[in-house]
Amino acid sequence: PMSDSDTERPAVGIGRERQFEVYVGGARGAYPTVPVSFDRLEQRARKAMTPEGYAYVAGGAGTEETIRENRAAFERWRIVPRMLRDVSVRDTTAEVLGTRFSSPFALCPIGVLEMAHRDADVAVARAAAAEGIPFIFSNQASRPMEETARAMGRAPRWFQLYWSTSNELVASLVSRAEACGCSAIVLTLDTTMLGWRIRDLDLAYLPFLRGKGIAQYTSDPVFLDALQETLRTAAPPGGRVTLAALGTLWELAGSYPGSRLTNLRSGLARAAVRRFVETYSRPSLSWDDLAFLRERTRLPILLKGILHPADATAAIEHGMDGIVVSNHGGRQVDGAVGTMDALPGIVEAVAGRVPVLIDSGVRSGADIFRALALGASAVGLGRPYVWGLAAGGEDGVREVIRNLRADFDLTMGLAGCASVREIGRDSVQPAG
Ligand code: FNR
């Protein structure tokens, strides 16, 4: 008979642990808190959200061809599993620019999370911290970064920046991010203007104009100073007074810190939105502007929204520390290249000098595996965690993270890789 010492103790790993947790739960009559399938999860989330909130998250630019293309580009690659490679003990961790990832994905910066759940960024922060998955705070967050950071202990976080028309505001946001323990700045380049988003246009709905998603601004000392100026020069409210306009004002007053009535009387909330609209975007941004940011922080800076190899090379020449290959989840340029089609050329141009991350369309462990095989250091997860948030709050986000971690762990092991370092170009081949 085999003694304990002859039999190897089976290594479990996060994938099998999660599977058994679900199956054993089922044997007792318990089902996962939120659906494991992202499609069913999205349906559940949709029921929990307003039509406007759902459209804003789900939608993309134009005919939404790029949303579909992102998926198609992942599906054009096939994993080629290898056998007999002892994958009993697996290491899914990764390190990017000094930040530890328990599994090689981060939560993408997503604005206006209050449309999914009232705990918004704070719920996501708690879930990410509990699972050791970095959270990239959005510039358009629903909660000030200080509050979100407090919910995370020492867990890893980055800050995503939009370059507004005020360099002073840019500098202020960056220094707040440093004080909040963010260990990198992700500068998003692809949204100097909003893409042509048909679902939102048909609903005539933009959350920012309702005072949603501007918490990083209304908590910023530089923005607040400028706001006083706006208040002094504010024109009296123009246009016809309609019931809808009054409703919007009421909504605005409630979304700004402080009491609703005081905000209504002072016109502060209305002025904040006006000021935000005046400052948030800067279509004139160009390569030379990067020096300003480079001088203001010692944190690594990643450029998000890169799709052309020459732009990746230019980023390195301008002292940038990383690339995020992204088309903003198909929300900006309809017809834009799928990110997995853009990745190989960018990885080649970068030639290992800086880490390359990728997002837009990541929906499974297989997607993470394929991106790593083509040379990405990690990936970003977008809409799926927002669906988790809408369907189940903090627990819902946690489940989404745990499921994706488990899926990736099992995919990696079953493909014959015991660690992310073993995933290479020969782990995949083009379909067909
Ligand atoms: C985003 N994205 C985004 N990006 C960014 O840099 N700052 C932001 O504030 C936002 N806000 C935002 C809101 C919503 C509702 C969505 C869906 C997306 C883009 C995001 O970081 C990421 O690039 C995509 O979401 C990735 O695509 P998938 O995974 O959603 O397909």
C-alpha cells in the first residue's frame, strides 16, 4: 500500500479551488452569487441598471464594429497545449513596473461607476484589494481617489489621467495620485474628444452633464479655485425652464458634495459641470506635452490607447515607461483595429524595452493566455467587472475576479505551462 510519503499531495491551485467551491456549493443547493458566464452576467446587470446607465457601459462608437472586432481578433489565435510537463504547482503571479499582480490582469479605469452601484469605486477597490488585482483609478471616477485609496489598505493601485486644458489641474491630480499610493500613472490618449456613441446620442444622455463621474474634479483644490472664477462670471441660466431641466438641476445638486439645497442656491453644482465641460478635454495634446508630465512625477508613466508601432516607439523616445494597447473597448474610433491585431507589431517595435499591456475585449482566461503568448506583460479587464458591480456590488466584482483568475490558472496549466514565464510565442498559432 502507498504510504503518505509515496503519494504526492495534490497541489490544488486557485482554479481547482474555485471549481470545487462552486460544485460543492451546488451539491448543497447553493449557486454562485453572480453568473459565471459574462453574457448572463451582463443580462443580470442590465436589469439592475437604468437604460441610460446600461447603454453608457455597453455601448461603443458608431456601428460598434470595433467591439466585435476586438473579440474576433482574440479568436483568430489558437492555443496549442503541451503535455506531460508537471503543472501540479503553478505560479500565476506577474510583476509589471514594480507592481505585483496575483494574476496577470488589472481592472481598467472605468468612469461613472455610480451608474452600476452606489458604492461605485469603493466597492471595486475593496474587491481588487482582497484579490491582489491592481485597480486603475479613473480620472472620471464617481468617488475621490483619496476615498477609494483608503478602502484598499496597501493593495496595488495605479491612476489614470486625462490631460485637461489646465496643466495646473494635471499636476494637481498627479500629486494627489502619488499621495494616494498609486504606483504608476496611465495617461489615456484616445479620448481627447468623445467618440460618436449612438446609443447615448439616441437617449440624449451624457452622465457628466448630470454631475456624475466628476468626483476627481470636485475634490481637487485647483479645480475648486477655478470654480470660484466660473461662479463669478456665470451667466444667468438661459433657455426655457422645463420640468426635465429642473430634474437635472436637482440631480446635479445631489451629486455634488454638501447639502442639496445649499448647492442649488449657490449654483455650485451647475458651475462645476460647466467648468468640467470647459476643461476636461484637450484635443491639441501632442508629443511635446509629455515632457511636462515626465518632469512632474517619478512614477512610471504608461500611455494608454496606443495602436500603431511607431507611436509605441515614440512613447519610449519620450521617456515613457509602458504601453497599453487599447481602443477604449471600441468606444472611440469605430472601425479601429482590434487590439490583438495591433499587439504583435507593437511588441516587435518595443523589443522588450518597456512592458506592453493590452485591453479591449478580454473575456476569459484563454484571452489572457493568448495576449501573454503574443508578448503582453498583463491585460486589462473592463466591462465584465462593471457587470459584476451592478449585479452584486463588491461581492459581484470579487466573483468576477475570482472566476477569471481560476479560468486563467486552469488554462495555463492545461496548456502545459507552470508559470506565466513559460507562456511563449509557440504556445499559440493563428487559427485556420
Ligand atoms: C471606459 N474606459 C475608460 N478608460 C479610461 O482610460 N478612462 C475612463 O474613465 C474610462 N471610462 C470608461 C467607461 C466605460 C463605461 C467603459 C466601458 C470603458 C475604457 C477602459 O479603460 C478599457 O479600455 C475598456 O473598457 C476595455 O474594453 P472592455 O474590456 O470593456 O471590452
